[in-house]
Amino acid sequence: MTGPITTHRHGSILVIVSDNPPVNALSAAVRQGIESAVKEGVVDDTVHAMVIRCDGRTFFAGADITEFGKPMAEPALPMLVDMIEAADKPIIAAIHGTALGGGCEVALACHYRIAVPSAKLGFPEVRLGLVPGAGGTQRAPRLAGVSLALEMTAKGDPIPARRALDAGLIDQIADEESLEADAISFAQKVIGKPLPRASQKTAAADPAAVEAFRKANARRFRGFEAPEANIACVVKATEVPYEEGVQFERQQFMKLVMGVQSAAQRHIFFAERKASKIDGVPEDITLRPINKVGVIGAGTMGGGISMNFLSSGIPVTIVEMAQEALDRGAGIIRKNYEATAAKGRLTPDQVEKAMSLLTPTLDFNALADCDLVIEAVYENMDVKKEVFTRLDGIVKPGAILASNTSYLDINEIAAVTKRPQDVLGMHFFSPANVMKLLEVVRGDKTAGDVLATVMALAKKIRKVAVVAGVCYGFIGNRMLMPRQVEAMKLLMEGATPEQIDRVHVEFGMPMGPFQMSDLAGVDIGWHRDPTRIENIRDALAAEKRWGQKTKAGWYDYDDKRNPSPSPRVAEIIDEFRKRTGAAQHAVTDQEIVERTLYPMVNEGAKILAEGKAQRASDIDVVWIYGYGWPAYRGGPMFWADTEGLKKIVAGLEKHGFDVGPLLKEKAEKGERFTS
Ligand code: T1G
């Protein structure tokens, strides 16, 4: 046999091995190889059982996503899994790594499954806007019940091997070091026994569990089509025989795979992986070792940033100016860990382990032997320059010096040091221990190995990192500004904060510009002079309407932080409309989309044209992981392509925006930003 599938014999056991790096995706060649190997085993009388396993880092991690949208080569996966299950000799799946999607479906079609303890099984298709398309929604509930099947398919979270064993999804835990041998001895034990076939089992209906599941996840599933389709498939499994159930599943799969949402989510899947590639830096460049990290500033950002490293086992020295601030900062870190432990997501030992890696100090010199120092002090250029001047004099050569600035010029900061090649931006998003996005800001002199080291480190601390060039606000905040500016103008012309926020929430954002301002703090960046009222925001701030924290901002808030429209804010807006004589008109929802979202696309195109983002898909990753842009819309640049660039240019011109040349050119040529 040639290609990714090979076979070898162990007595009467035929071992079928896949070796299709990097993740044994079930490409056409893999499917064809498995099909002929199983057929060979079935017709060979000397074969009494078969084992399917994979070489490399993982069992089949699913269908080959790059084949979607193209003509499907035979055998299609549904036919292959049914053929495996129909075999009249026991077939054992030997699982390591992550048996995901189609890979999990192959395993569930086998008569038996064994897995090493570190293995995971899952159906992440919903994250691609899909349902499992090869019987997964029909076999999983028959083997493990409706509740677990709902969790695995509609939420997409993989489960560990031990839980799969307890749930009846697998039959045995194998030894990490002897998976094949364990599978062969398992096979020898089941030869001649009646073959269990998942599709022939029944799945007990559980309408109460289904309703409870829908209710518990309503917020998480909002706007997505695939979760409800997964639920419908699992429910179908409790109502009809397997053959009918897989037809229903197939219909759902075909409808979704042709849809915009799945195209958007598949775009993000590959965009996230592409983002880690750095233009002009070889993938095999030698990285600098990062074994000790320093953080300057124990405030909200400094504390959150430190937790990322502590949680990944990297010691952190955190520096503050005053003991009280230091104690408060370290205290908040411990409180956050204990809160996570209280929810059962960490053990007390893990809390103590993380805290044992933290060294709070007032001594700046303690940073001397750090491999990476991240500055998270007050957002002021002079303060930043003073800190970097001190760092330059103290920290060992070869260390990386990073600023967590959200806007400021990294080149200007780097220029105060004698080592600008070792300086870059690491822009975390608040709360920094939760938000997945990290904008890695590449200065003009930042060395390739410094950039590559930080991008690799980001993966280690479970961040999704995107390279941004130096410009005001980098990628995300720079695109946010035109949205905020237009939102304020729309207020003056007749819209209300509630209307503008509703349009954004209906679009799929977690919140609108004004709810966001209330969460972050209306007083952020305010000049703090209550007598100086130059705009609506000044007026709110002067009245201590600083947002949720003062229970009043653009909205009024009750004790549970539920927002309600504020008559006082309506009054203030009215006063400013009169004071400025702004022309009023009935603002439509479509106008709000055209004037708040289209300018973001325009700004994104300018960022791309200036080379401040490596690729359009990076911009999409920034907005998905940093600003809650709905994944089923694929990010601003992908969305622009689906909306139609001509339509966006027309909308921008209608409202008098200066359309960037790249956007105009692509619209004229009928091109797209994303592939
Ligand atoms: N198809 C094609 N390429 C894939 C792939 C896949 N399923 N999974 C990963 N890759 C590529 C990826 O683009 C990257 O490429 C490289 O492999 C390493 O990936 C019918 C319809 C397995 C947990 O959704 O979640 O089955 O960037 O960087 O961090 O029901 O990859 O190097 O060029 O992510 O170690 C369902 C998707 C498919 C799983 C490993 N399966 N993969 O994570 O490596 S739909 C999935 C992952 C399906 C059936 C349905 C992760 C991973 P490059 P990586 P990693």
C-alpha cells in the first residue's frame, strides 16, 4: 500500500496505520487508504480482527477542512464509517491525541475504542458552523446519552478519555507507551464475540435535558445557526432509526456547509493559524529562551498579564512603586485564582503553584535577569520613556523589552534605549488573563527573533497573537475610533444610545459602543475638569456618570448592573443638539450600520494598504478575539466581502466618507479582501 495508509499484521490482527501529518486529517487519500485496507481485512480469512491507529501527534483530527466546498472524492466519509461498522470482524480504534469531528466519527463506527489517558474526543464541527456529517450526532447519543451528546456536538468542547470511558464512549484506557500493543491484546479478547454496533443501539429521549440545555446556552448560541442544528440532530436520534437520522444529519450538514456562517467560521479557523506566520521571518529562526518574566505595574492590566505566565508555569517578578499598590495587586491575582478554583476550574494546589511563582517587589533591580519585561504603567509617553530608560540601564543584554501600550508609538519608546531591536509592543486586552487576543506590535527596528519569540510565547500562554505595525491604536483600536466618532455624530443627529447599541447587538456584537463605554469607564481619558464641558462625554463625566462603576453612564444601572435608558442622558443629548444646532433626521438602523461598521472596513483597508497588518484575515482575528465581533460573520474584512465591496464603497460615499484607495480599487475590480 502506498500513500498515508499502511498496514501490518500481528498474527491474525491487521493493523491499519495512518500517517498524514500534521493532524491526520481525513483527506481523500486517507479515506481511500482506509477503505481498501478494511476491505482487504474483511475478505482475508486469516484476518480475525483489525486495529485502526495513527502515527504522529494525534488520531484523525477530522475531515480535511481544506477539501470543503470542492467536489468530494470517493469514498465520502459517511460511506466509509458505515462500511467500517458493517464489517463482520471486530475493528478497534486506538486513540491518542485528539479524535475530533470525522476522526471521532470513525472511532464511534468502530466496534470498540481504546484510548490513552491524555487523549480527547470531540465534535468541534459547530465551531466551523457545521454539524458532524458522518453519523456523529446519531452514534454519540446512542452510546453516551443525550446530555453528553448535546454538550459535545452543540458546544464543541472535547472530553478527556477518562470521561469518555465513564460515559461509555470508549471501552478501555490504554497505556500511554503501548497503545498498539494494548489494542492488539484487546482485539484478541473480542474475536468471535457478537459485534456491538453503535447505530443499532437506541438513544433514550430526554426532552427536559434538551430544554435545559437550550436555556443554559441561549446567550452563547445567540446568532449562530449550527448549535440548534446539532441539537435537532441529537433529538432526531431519539426519534427515528439510524438510517433516517443520518439522512436528516446530512441535510443539516449540506445546508450549513453551503452557508455564509460556516464559510465565515472556517475562514477564522485558518485565519487564526495564518496569523502566527510572520512576514520576512523564517519559521525555523532560533527563539530566545523565556524562563523568567518581569511585569512593571500591578494594576488591573499588570495583574492580568502576570497571571497568563504564572498559569503557564513561568515565574513572574512584578514591580510597583508603593507597597500598598503592590499588596493590592498581588491580592487581586490570588483572589482571581481562588474565584476560578471556587468554580472547580482549578485545584487549590494549582492556585498555590501559580502564586508560588509570583515575586512581588518594590525593587526595580530585581528585573535585571528577566528574559522578558512587560511594562504596564499609566498610558503616558513621558512615563513610558522614563521606564524604558531605566530598564535599558538595568536589564541583561538579550532580554526582550515590551510595552503594553494600547496606542502609543513603539518606535518612540524604543528610541530611548540602546537596544531598539529588543523592543516591541505586547498589547493585551482587558481582562488580560481572560481575553485571548494579543497584538504584537512590530517596531521599525524590532529583530525577527524577538518577534518570533513573542509570537511563540503567545501560543504557550494560550493567546491568539497578531502582528501589528506602529500606528495610533495599532489594528483594533484604530478601527474602533471611526466607529465611536460616528456613533457620537449619530446621537447629535437624532439617534439614541439604545438604538445604536441595539443595532450592534442585533448584528451580533456582545454590546454596542455606549454599553462598551459604560463597561470600560466613561471617564477613561477624561480631563477630570468638571467645569470644562465641551461634549456629551464631558457632561456625563462631570456628573459622575462614569458608567457601570458609578451605576450611571450612558445608561442607568440597577444593583444587578442591568442597564435602562436614562432620561437624564436624553436631556443632556438634547441640550447638545440645541447648543450645536445639529440638523436632526430620523436615523434608520441601516444608516447606523453604514456609518459605524462600513468606516471600520475602510480603516481596515487603510491599515492593510499601509502594511500595519500583514493580511486582511489578521484584522478579522483581531476583531473576533479582541472585540467580540461575531465569528459567524468572519470578522470585518470577511464580512465586507460578503456584504459586497461595491455596496460598502457606495454607502461610504453616500455619507461623505473619504474612501481609501485600496478599498475603492478592490471594489472596482470585483476583488475580495479574504480568500
Ligand atoms: N483539516 C485540514 N487542516 C487542518 C485540520 C483539518 N481538520 N486541522 C488542523 N489542520 C492544520 C492547520 O491548519 C495547521 O496548518 C496544522 O494543521 C496544525 O494545526 C464530516 C465535517 C487538531 C487540535 O475542527 O482543532 O470533521 O497552519 O496549528 O494547535 O463530521 O488543529 O500548519 O499550515 O491547529 O496542535 C473537525 C480542527 C473538522 C479540528 C491541533 N475537526 N483542528 O491543534 O495545531 S470538520 C476540527 C484543530 C469534520 C465531519 C466534519 C487543531 C488540533 P498550518 P494547529 P494544534
